[in-house]
Amino acid sequence: MTDKDGTGDGEQDDISFLRTGDIIAMTCLASANREGVLGSERVCLCTEGFGNRMCSLENVSDRDLPPDISMCMLYIYNALSVRALQEMMSNDNELKGTGSGGGHKTLLYGHAVQLKHVQSEMYLACLSSCSSNDKLAFDVGVQENNEGEACWWTIHPASKQRSEGEKVRVGDDVILVSVATERYLHMIHGKGFMVIASFHQTLWNITSVSSGSIRIRNMGALFGNDILRFFHGNDEVLTIPENWSEHPQHNMAIYEGGAAVSQARSLWRIELIRFKWHGALDLKKQLIEEKEEGMGVATIYYGETIAFIQHIKTELWLSYQTSEITKKGLGKVEEKKAVALKDGHMDDCFTFFMALEEESKSARVIRKCSSVLNRFLKGIEALQREGKQAQDWNRVDLNEVLKLMEDLIDYFAQPEEDDFEVSQNRLRALRSRQDLFQEEGVLNMILDTIDKFSQMEAVPDFAALLNEDTQFVWEEISTYLYLLVAAMIKGNHYNCAQFASAQRLQWLFGRLSNPQSAEGILDVLYCVLTESPEALNMINESHIKSVISLLEKVGRDPKVLDVLSSLCEGNGMAVRSSQNTITQHLLPGKDLLLQTKMRDHVSSMTPNILVGVVEGSSQFRRWYYEAEVEHIEQMTNTKPYLRIGWANSMGYKPFPGSGDGWGCIGIGDDYYSYGFDGQCIYCGRLFINTTKKHVVWTRTLQKGDVVGCLLDLNIPEISFTINGHSTAGLFKNFNIDGFFFPVMSLSAKVSCRFMFGGTEGRLRFGPPPGFSPLIEAVVNQLEIGECLSFGDIAKNVYTGPSILRQNTEPFVPVLVDISNVVLPEFAMEIHEKLAENLHELWAMRKIELGWSYGEVRDEKTRRHPCLTSFQQLPQNEKTYNINLAIDTMKTIEALRYHMILDEPAVRMRHLHLPQNYQQSNGFKPQPLDSHEIILDDNVFPLIDALAKNTHNVWAREKIRRGWTFGLNEFLNMNQKRTPHLVPYEVVDQRIKEANRESATEFVKVLQLFGIFLEPPVLEHDEGAEKELKATQALSRTYRAEATYAVSSGKWYFEFEVLTSGFMKVGWMDVSASSTFDIGKDDRSYGFDGYLARKWHQGSGTYGREWKIGDIVGAFLDLSDHTISFSLNGELLLDPSGSEMAFDNVLVTDGFVPAMTFSTGQKARLNFGQDSNSLKYFTTCGLQEGYEPFCVNMYRQMPMWYAKRLPQFEDIGLNSTMEVSRIPATGNSPPCLKITQKQVLLIF
């Protein structure tokens, strides 16, 4: 504003009423006692944010000590009506990351506001802590984010002249109320001025510091509290010297060029001397005594305006005086000292350049660090010199120092992986910070602090100088100091190079003995060794030993291993001396290299459904199912685990643990499963973050989400949908051998429901066109269970492999092989007559179903051209019937029913059908009459086999024509579906009866022609078949942990049979191979009550068969070297009558209990932690001197199980692959050559 008349109404509103975007200061009156005189003074709400989150009050009434107004400025970030705020809070997002809403909204009384501290960019908030004497009050400070209610305050008028809903004017007295706690923003006076949220009111005067709209209209103009540089000429700035002292009489301002132009000591801040300035700085109005609001039109612009600086009170002009001084290493140089002169010069003018935001923030942080650390160092010196009563020590706030360390570590934290350009910009900003702190000596100050710490900790009575709470904070600071050094040098070669000296390295390695500071020192060492490889030349054996010793002190710390790794390589070259030293001192104790990590337990659930690509199968190849999230809750510090997708039967076994070849945690953690969690798709422990490259979803799965899983085995391709929306991530061209099945992997407190369609969960968003719901792939009764279950371990119930995926494979018709069958001559003589009778029977049944003759086949009118005599059939139809008759006779022979020729039992004659069977072409069926023939019982198995083979022949022909199984008959351009493409055992009963009737009629007709059937002579050994079936089934072996092995004494445990299938129980030497079941080698001994056999390098008859509920006792006598077993308290005997199942038992590394379970079997183990729980121990075992295996134990004994999931196989001498080693050359590294051996066939 050049004059008052030029003030527009809009600009007047800008400086009269408060709006979002304005910068304000809040002041209040506080009572004060100066030199015994009571009075009041005005104080201003302020906070630092960095190193201290609490709010305090700054005195703005003291003319001798100017206030730091930069700490008092608050930015009106957002304003909402209370109703709008409540609606926003009722939303699911609950104010997460609320934005400012844009524009400049006028602030009204009754509105809720968010105030953002300008300097720290944090939000004024009501904290959850309480440090005042008022226990109903809360602390007021700043927080990093604006989530939740804590940072919202409602503004109310303090004067009756203002009312709710009225605009808030600049200079009004207001009352602020916290939305979260409904307490007032209140000022109290304790040890000093404090700001709290209390039930007591304080009137706050809102003073405008800067109008947001005016700042926008005057971009590039100079405003109060700006941080800038004064350029004198083009190459000099007004600055302070490098040797700045705390004694004012030794200090001065100078003009300097060179490095000072970019250093923090040349930065200045424009301080405000009053709060009446709302606009930009106008030189013409600094001395006008008018009470006009606003500063007028901006006249000083960065980089453009040339200005002189004059002291207001003395009217002296800022100038310079040249003198010659001597500097070390430079000799005599000219120095320009800033002075105040009565008469200025034309070359005393300055140009203003605003500092970069990063520079401004770094300068503020440097100032804060220097202040706190200098006070801290003085306090430590006073503590060492005068004890804990020293005044300088009592001025130190250790919590403030600790918070400063934490904030500094965050300030120097490496940027997160993001977009490349963004990441590079953040890295450049971080390097600038590190360089600036190094130039200003902050890094050296921190190192001095570390030295002071070491000196103090070496004092004999150091513990007596600190109380318990102070001791804890002291240790925290000690760790943070090293972490801070690491953060300040990480990725910065120049800063790391300072430590690449023998003295510095010895200083670092010498402090590794302190476990409290070892973590931080390891970070520093890793940074130095990776960023300054020249330090590797100064590493000696003692240094490496000190690092290795940490593995024994602090455990398998990854940071220790990182440091050891960095010692072995630098600039891409191996450091052999360090490698050899590490190998010599570390590898003999290989257990030090093992790393472990706790992970949430994850269960994988699956139904008994298998789909896949099988040659000749009736199964469809495009499937769809859904899974709905019912509940998800975080229980630990890790996020809930929920993945949904498909797995393959070739290798998906979610064993506890991680890593392919050693099992997996859940779906997508191996090479045989494909999972989706809402954001990423997983396979082989690798994932594609679909929120970056392929945008799928912006959040993880939540309650109510429905994930659709699509499997197209024609391409092949796996894709996913979420709530009906397609996702971009998919798997394509994967292996399709084996069978696929749905899987979901869940952690604790996660609930999800399978929906397969139909009666097994209505599909919400599918299936898509061309896909079938997975319910159509269900073969048996649907069951859902864990992919891998060991039983109820808490109750000592152990189980074998799951039965979920048994008998669920897709249906493939298997025909009786007749390729090598030769029919006898008498059978071939009648094959045409049999074919004719087959046609007559077919025609009779067709007519019974309502069909009639027609020249063209018509399904609607039921017309068929084949309803005519056999001689008049088309040649292809006649050939079909002849082949059918021959194939049926061959099938009978292939089923080992031998055909013999004899006199027929009855006379051959034709059926005389009623006249309504007569067709329009004169044809009337006349099949042979076989009702007088009675078949023997030994022929009925053949009839069932012929009926089944007939169904399989029909099914194979249907599949060849492109038909697949479906719940309903369906036919269109893309799909041919029928519900009858299922195994014969589950096919419709009417089809079974029709096939049986046809087979029965064919056998009877054979007898009419004098051909009789001799059934095969079958030698059926049920015992051998039972054993073969049991031994070929999948099995799982458990054995106790090796640390519980016994090599002497007499031991006993019990085994309760819960299923009647094949199981073995006994003892195993801990040196036995885990690849063998019990009794398959020479180091394990077992008993099997299913076959009533004992097992050791084979099997032999022993004992008797068990039944459900029986209890087997296992005895191990290492004094007499025998093993015995009992059943329900009675010792079992071998065929010779001996009670010993095994004698001459040799101990190698000690025996432990072991058991083998086949598929679907389970049993309860009792090792005798409570001897009273052993049911038959007192009957058989106690008197003989045996002890329960877990006697005097209270916790459960760990059990180990055998896994068979190899990802790699050894290439032996008999392998078809040959491996050759190719040594390294000057241009190539060493490598392996794999060759396929040539196979020669010699006849």
C-alpha cells in the first residue's frame, strides 16, 4: 500500500480478519516479580519442535533481551465447523492425513482449527502425558502428523462483544478448547512458564504475524522472520568469523567471500520488533509514526532490490573497515570488518538472497545442537569436577539431550526407496546436511561428547554420581551418540574418510568392548569400511577378533555379520588377509553364523478339490472361486498375514520355516504356489509390489473384501479380482504338471471364508464369462482342513499326512486293454448275429422312449433314421455295431473269463413285441428272447466290469469330442458340459442300471449261441494286499529331540491308538537317517499293530493286531540291550514265545522315542511327565525297574519330524548329466559346464 486511500476492501479483510494460511502468534499476560516489584508481562506461546516437543512461553516484554519470535509463529493450517469435523471423524478414515482444504477460509468463532508450528512444521496438539502438578491436566506440545482429534482446537470468544459464528479479528482475545480432551489451553507458572490443557481458562490474544494471502500476492518479497544472506558486491557476504567465541567482546561481523558464501555462519534472520506488521517490509514506512495497519506495498525483493542498512537509534550506517591480518597457512590477508559509520559510502549497499529451505532448517538444527551439546559438555565437566551438586550439571536436562539425539538420527535417516528422481533429490539434501554439519563442527562436537562419556564412565565412583533413572537415560544417550555419528557419515565419502586413519580406527575398535555402545559403533564401522575402502589397509588381526568376539557376547547380530562382510571386500576386490583371518577364527565355530528370526505362525487351509491338465480327463480347465475376509486383527508387531491363491500338488508343503527346499511359511513363499494379499502377488518368496509398477489396490485386505481367484489352464494364467475389480498383476506360462487347488494362508486373528458357488457359498462377483465355479470340480463330499497338520500337539495327539487330497484327482476313463486279445473262431462266426441283436435291442428301447422312424434325425419330434432293419442300416452304423460286439467279446476275454462252446441250454427264439412297435417303414424290432436263462453268481462281477467299461468307452469318446464335466447339461459355441462325465461309481443310478442291463443281456445272448464263460481262478492273499497297501501309503515319522537321547537305563512310554490304520511305534537312534521310517534301517526298532509285525531292517511276525482305544507300551532296556512292547498291559510275544521283540540292541548316539504314521492316522503319546497318567505302567514296567521317559519333567518334549521336499538332486556317476569344471582365465571367471550324456542302444 503506497497510501491509505489505496487500500482495497479485500486487502483490508486480509489484515483485519484471520484466515487459513495466516501466520499468527498467541500471547497472554503473566504475573512477574522483578526486583521485588510485582507486575505483569506479556508472554507468547512457543515451542522448538526439534529436540523438545513441549510448549513453553517466551517473554516478549523484555526490551533488553529480544524474544525469539521464530519459535512463536503458528500457521492456521485448517479450519472446520464442529459439525463437519464430527462427520469427518465418523468416517472410516478418521482424519488420517487431513489436508488443509485449499484457499483462505475466514476463521469463525466456534470453528475447530489446526495450528501448525512454522519452524518445525509440526502440529499443536494435546498430548497424552502429564508433567504438571495438576493430574487432571495434559501436556501441550507438537506432534509430527495431524491424525486424530488431538491436534484440533475449537476457538471461542473471550469478550461478550463477540459471538459464536462471527469472524475472528486480529487482536481478539480468545479461548482455545481441545477437541480430544475438552480442556482449555492454559498457562501456569511452576519451575518456569508451562502450557497445559486444563479445566482452567487463559485468555489468549491472537496477533497476526503475516497474512497468507498477502504473502502469496508478494512472492519473492522480503518478509519478517525470513532467513537470508546479505551480499556485498557479487562475491562477499556479511558473516561471522570461523573462530566465533562465546565472549561478546571478542566477536565481530566481517565481510568474507569464498566458502563462507555457502556456510551456515553467513545466514541471518530478519527479526520482528513488533507484531503490527502484516505485509511485506517497506523501507519508506519504517519511521512513520502513523497507526496504520499493514506495511504497505512490498519494495524489497530478493535478488533485485539494492539497500543500505542504518541503525535506527544512532542513525549510523553499516559500512566496513579494511585491515591486514596474518592467518596460519595463508600469511597476510586483507580482512573487512563490519563497522557503523556516521557517513555511509555508495559501496555500502547490499543485495538480499533468500536461503534455501534445507539450509534454513539445517542452520536452525545446528544452532539447537550447539546450544544443547555445549551445555551438556559443560555439565559433564562440572559433574566430574564438582560432583552432582554442580550448577552447570543441574542445568542439563538429559531427556532433552536424549530427544535431540533421536531427532537428529531421524534427521539424517536415509531416504526410503521411492521414485528414482525423488530419491535422488532427497539424497542430495541429505548430503548437504551432512556437509553443513561437518563444516560447522557439529560432528567434532559429538565426538568430543563421546570422549567425555568415556572419561566419566572410567571414574571409579561414576555409579554414585547418577541415580537409577539418570543411569538409564545416560546409557541410552551413549548408544544414540554412535548411531548419530553413523547417520551423519553414511553414504558420505568425505565424512567417512575422517575415520580412515589408524588412530580413529583404533578409537572405534577400542570401544567395541562396551556392549551398550556396540550397536552404534558397528554402524559407524560399517559406514567407514564401505564408504572409505582405504580404511581396509589399516585393519589388523586384533580388530577382526574384537568384532568376532561380539558374536559370543551379543549373539548372532546381523550388524556384526555386515561388518565382517565389509572387511572382506573393497572396491570390488577381495581382501585376502581379512578373509583368511575371519576364516581362521570364525569358521571353526560355525554355529555363530546361524541367524534366526521369530515369525508369526501361519496356517494354510485348503479344500479337497484338485484341478489340472490331465490327458484324457473330463475336467474343465477354467476355474473361479472367491474368498471373503470376515475378520482381520493385528496381534503382534508384524502385520496380519493373509494370502489367497492357488497351489500345486507337485511340491506345495507349507512346513514351518522358510526357504524353498526347506518348506515355506505360506502361499507364495515357494515355487509351487501363487498368492495375492491385496497389494502384491507372490511366488517363490518374490513379490511384485502392484502399487508401483502394476497398480492393483491401494491398501491391504480389510474386513468385507472379496478376492476372486481365476485359473485358466489353457494359457496357462492365474489372475485375481478384488470386490469385482480386475487387478493388473498376474502369473502366466507357469508349469501345469501336477494338480492345482485353492489355498489361503492366515495368521492369528484372521478369518476368511471360501466361496465355491452353489450350496458351498454363493459367488458375489463371478464367475466371469468362460469360467466355471469351483464347486463343479468337487468329487467327494467337500472338506476343508489344514494343508499340513501335525495334530493336537498340546494334547500330545500326533497325526500322519492329510487325506484331503486323496481320491480327488480328475476323472480319466480307463478302458480294458483288448489290443492283444484274439477271439476263438466260434466267437467270430456269430459276431454279426450279435451285432444285429444289439441293434434290435437298441431299437426296442428307443421306441419305448417314444422315438419313431424318420428320414432325418430330429430331437424335438423324436425321429431317427436308424429305426430300421439291420440290413438297411448305413454302413457306418452297421460297422459300429459289429465292432461293438467284437470289442465286448474281447473285453470278456481280457477280464480273464474264458469262452467255451457247448450246447445251448434253451431254444433260441425272438421276442414278439406288440403291434405299436411297428414303424412306418414296416420295421418292427425282434431281439432274441433270453428271459429263461439264469446266470451264475460268478458272472455278476463280469457284468459290473462290462457296465463300467461301457461307461468309460462312452466317456472317452465324449472327452475326445471336447465335452467336459459340468453340474448341468450345457452346450454352446465355447463349452460342452455334461454331468455324467464322472467315475462309474458315482454316475447316475439309471445309467448304471442301463449299462448293467445291456451287459447282462449280452452274456445271456452268448449262452443262446452256446458260448459259456469260465470265471478266472483268483488267488487272493488279503494279508499281502493289506501289507502292500500299508507300506506304499504316504507316511510321516516323528522322533524326540536329540538332546533327550538316552544311552543307559530302562525307559518306558505309552502310545494310545486313535485310528485303526497303519502306524509304527518304537525307538530310534539319533544317528539314524531321517529319510527312513522306523524299522527300515539298522538303527531303529518298531512295532506295528495294524499288520501285527515288528520292524528292524525288514519285518517279522510279532504280537497281535490292535484296535482303536488300545494302548501300546514301549520298553527300552539298555542294561540288557532289549526292546519289548505291551498291548493293554500284556507283554506281546513273538512266534517262538519270547517277550523280547529285539535283543542285542546297540547304542550309537542314544535312543529317543519315535513313531511313523501313514495317511490319516493319529495317536496319543504319553511320555510320563505325570507318571500317574500312564495307564498300564504300574501293571507292567514299574516292578521291572523301568522309568517314564520324561520323568521329573514338567514341560512337553519337543518332537521332530521328517521332511521330504528336495529342490536339488545330486548328480552321481550313474546320472545322465555330467558336470565339468572350467578354470578361470584372464577374461572370464571360473564356471561349471553341464553336459547331457549320450545314450547308445546296442541290439
